[in-house]
Amino acid sequence: MTCERCQGLMVEEWRPDFSPESYIWRCINCGAITDPLIEHNRLLSQRMVKQPTLSAA
């Protein structure tokens, strides 16, 4: 797995302070952390269509 931030190598870690029942992915280059909840939220935000905002002129 490659890091979305720096394209570095992601390693699987068990970190009970983040999630006691699952593993996380940590980039060994930049330290970015991804877990199942982060991935789920990332997928949801990509699927959502943002409404255009109105600007006051």
C-alpha cells in the first residue's frame, strides 16, 4: 500500500490507543496514519457532491 500524501510505503500496525480491535496503516516516510474509520469517511466525502456556494457581490 502506498501513502496518498507522499507515495511512501505504508506498514500495518496494531495501535490500541487508536482502535483496540483493528489495525492502522502508518507511512514510514511522512508518518501519515490511516485506519478503517478514516478510509470510510474519505470514501463518503469523495462520493458527496458539493453544492456551489453563493458569494456576496
